[in-house]
Amino acid sequence: MTSISKEAKRKGLFQDSYTVDYALKVTERHTYNRQVLSARCLFCIYIGREYKPDEARIRQPTTNSKDFRPPYRVELFRKHHEGQHPSIWRRYQSTSDQDKSEFFDDYTIYANTLLAKFQPTQTLFTFDIDVPIVDTIIGDMFFHPDDHASMSRMNALRLFKHNDDTNGYRVTRDNSLQFGLIVDLIAAGLSFRQVESVLNAFKARTGLAKIGCINDTGIANNARALCGINI
């Protein structure tokens, strides 16, 4: 790094490398010295903010793009990406510089998609489940006896909260779209890993951030919830 760029970084000036390293688009420059006055998050522009199933929300997340203004700090870029675009940000980081420069070529601007305008509001939905279903079927039969003291079993049972009103358990799912898609794909015979791959590919192609963060643990939790609901 040159002394000039070090000085610019110290002053919080925008570096050209930020556009690729942190997926930013320069949207405004000073008329005379051409310094960057505003830069916009490309993930916001093309993909939208990610819905996190474990995050309680009263209102829908904003569809407005994030604009950064001077002074520019890389920690602020990272904080926004990790908080609003965690899955796609991790994938972006794993690509080469060449791939980063072409990363958004196949995406449509999120605000111009029908999904951004008409996708339904996500609402919480809960189900009450009898004690034997959780304790015996899910807690015992889903796990080998040697794994009954394991952390994975404890995490699985943490999904079900004791309900004092019914003296049973209650399970809450707060992403009805993700839950429905996972149920449909499991019913079609896909494994948890295949479901994760299909949904992440679908989300990347469509820009449907509302599907939420998808991994095999989340899919397993949805499958266990479905089991308790249907038994």
C-alpha cells in the first residue's frame, strides 16, 4: 500500500479497491476533486436484505439500499454485510477477484422484481404438541441411545418450548415460506443437504431474500417441527 493510500485510508477516504472487496457501487462524487461522496451496497441493490428465521421482527425489514458516506471504514462495510447479508457475503468472500467483478451479472435489481413488491408478509405461527411426541418420539427415537447426552440432541429439543397452559410443548416457526418449501422438498424425497443446496441456488437465482438463511441444521429443525405437528 502506498503512503498516499495509507493517508487516504487514515482520513476515511474511499479506496477504489472497496468496490470489489466489499461489493460497493459509487453513486456520487465531488464535482471538482472527484472524491467519493456516497457508495451503495450491491447486495442491497441486487439481492435484498436477508431474512433471519431466528430474529424476532415486529415490522418487515426495509427494502431500501444501504448507502455509505464519508468517513469510510471497512469495519462498517463488514458489519452491514454480516448483519444484513450473511449468507451471500460469505459466498462472495470465497470467490476470486475476477469472479467478484462478475458476481452480480446474472442478478436483476431487487427493487425491480415482483418479489420485492408483492412477496407476502412473514407471520409467526405456533403449534402445541403433546409431551410424549417430543420426549419419546423426537427426543428418544430420533437419536441413538449413545447420543442422548449429546449437544446435538440438546439443541434439537431446545426447539420445543414448554407450554404451561397446555402442560405440553409449543413450537414456533417464523418463516412460513422457508418452512413450506423445506416441507415440499423433503416430501419429494430430497435429503437435508440436497434441500439446502436447492433452496440456496433458488434464492441466488431469484434474489428472494425472504427465504432466509438455509443450512442443514435449520432444515433439520423444520423437519423435527413438522414431525411433532403431524404426529
